[in-house]
Amino acid sequence: MYQKGRAWIELDMDNLAYNIRQFRKILSPKCAIMPAVKANAYGHGAVLIAKALQDLEIKDFCVASVNEAALLRKAGILGQILILGYTSPNQFSDLVKYKLTQTVVDYPYAKLLNDFGQAVFVHIGIDTGMHRLGERSENIKEICKIWEFENLKITGVYSHLCMSDGASDAERDITLKQIEEFNMVINSLHRKGIHHFKTHIQGSYGVLNYPALKFDYARLGIALYGVLSSPKDRIISNTKLKPVLSLKARIACVKRLHKGEALGYGLNYKAGKEMQIATVAVGYADGIPRELSNKGFALINGQKAAIVGRVCMDQLMVDVTDIKGVSCGDEAIFIGKSGHSEIMAADLADSINTISNEILSQLGSRLGRVSIKESQGKEFDGL
């Protein structure tokens, strides 16, 4: 069993199962959930999360790269794994080896895949307005010609919404226009006698704000983990989600800081009074942003402990002057609950003007991941 040492991540798999149930309630019964487990499942641990989702009868996954997909296959993850990004031709053999599904990023890339000379499963990306990847939606002739490539086994067509998290009329108009463009492509393919392919366009906010859409897959990302990108985000659905991840670390020592003394690199924090300072065994190499220096906080014994001084690579210091009974080995919580207090990933991100997606995906590899089933009182090893 993984021993919770200097700093670690706890994963509440009951909350993950709860979130899946909530999404299944609002999605069309014919719409399958295709979780995004890219970027190490948004920092949660791709293998741990994918195995838990597989136990919840999830059969399809999407990732960003062939290396991420290969990791899942080697861990025993079955079903379809869609690569949402570009794969270099020197890795095309891995698409076949691991039975992966590759995104066709445009028509020239389709030709490149076909010229590889072996059968490759693909989904065709359609650019409906984001202008990132995909063949442009108005290029129906080129999209149809992709079906002529004999080595491409086309099983899906998809697009990506770029403003589905927006609440303004203008943002909704853009999203509805994208959906209309995508449906136009699907209808054009059907009129040309091209059928039997799956469709998907919704990510997390596409589901939360446009749950009535009836496509074959929903690519749930950040919301699957019970998190919004920002606490300011507004969603139409009243779906209640529960965070899966908590980030915790040990207090290494507690010491006095006398009035007038300074601490940390650059000695850029000066005590204005007699203080108690706790050094916590976590730093920016673990994913605590350096921008939280002198402005972030942790939860200790249910109370806020302000970060003082600069966040170091492996540790940081917090003010525990007004928190009683703090000692070496106690837990400091940076994401999660302590008593009646809670730090959400979105709150942490908002304090430094970013989004929770970035905070979570940058959580370090040296953090142990511990999978906890609260209802059963068990822990499971994880990477």
C-alpha cells in the first residue's frame, strides 16, 4: 500500500462514480461518455482513473498523444482510445500495435495516414470555427474524399466547441453556429450515402450548458473530476458535482520567527510580530504555483494558514501563529476539505488568474496518488 509521505494526492472514487451518475442523468440514453484522461487525467493519475471508469462500464476514452494511449493499453485498459492530437508518422506503427483510433487533423494528414500502408482506425476532425485542428466544415468535397482512402477505417466524425462555457448571447450564438455547421457536415455525408459513423462535439461545458444535444459521445474532461475551470463560470444545468482530488502535504517542522526577522529566498517576507511558522514539504516541483508566494494559503486543522515567503521547489512556509496544536507530521491541505473549510482547485486557480485545468494538469509526478473508496474505507495503490 502506498504510504502517504511528504506530499500526496487522494482520489475519492465514490465521488467519481457519483459524477458519472449525474452526467448519465442529463445525457441522452444513447450518448456514451468518452472521458478525457489526457494530461495524466488532469493530474489525477490516468491509469487509476481509467481503471475506475472501466469498472463503471465506461468503454471509450480520449487522450492527447499516442504515448498517453500506450500507457493505458499497457495497464490493461480496453475499448476505444481516441487520440485527439497529432501523431508523428514515425509513431504510426504504434497506432496499429495498440489498436488506437487517430484523429484526422486535415485532408493532407489523412493522405499521410493512408500512405502508411496499414489499416488505421480514425475519427475525422471537423473545424467548425475554433480553427485549431480539423478539416474546415465548408470543405465537404475534401471530407468526403477521405472516405476513399482504403487504409482508413473511419468510425467517427467530431468537432470541438470553443465558447460553450460562455453565458452571453454572443457566445451562445457562436456555439449554436458551430453545432449547426457540424450538423450540416453530418447531413451532407448522409446525403452522399456515407453512414455508420459515430459523432461527438460536446466537452464538459458542452454537456453542462447544452445537455439536450443528441450525439453519440460526450467527451467529458474537467467536469468529470467534479471541477469547474473557474468559480465564475455559469452553467445552465443544475447538475451538482463532487471533487475527486485532494492535495495534501506534511508539516516538516514548526519554529519561531521573531519580530523583524525575514524568511525564505530573498528574505522577502518580514515578520511584523512574533510568529509561529510551519515548513510544509511541498513546492513548485509538486505543482504548487510559485505565484502563490505571499498570497496563497493552506488548511491546517480546519483553519487558513497563509503562505509566507517564496514557494520553493520542494517546500514552502505558512503562518500558523493563530492555529493551536500544530506539530511535525500534521497535514496541510492545498486542495480539499479540512473541518468546515475547503479550497477548491478553481478557487486556487482564480487567485493567480488561471484556470483549474492548468493547476491540476501540472501536479507533479513525484506526488503519490492514493485511491480511496470512502464507503468501503479502503485505499488502493496508484501511480
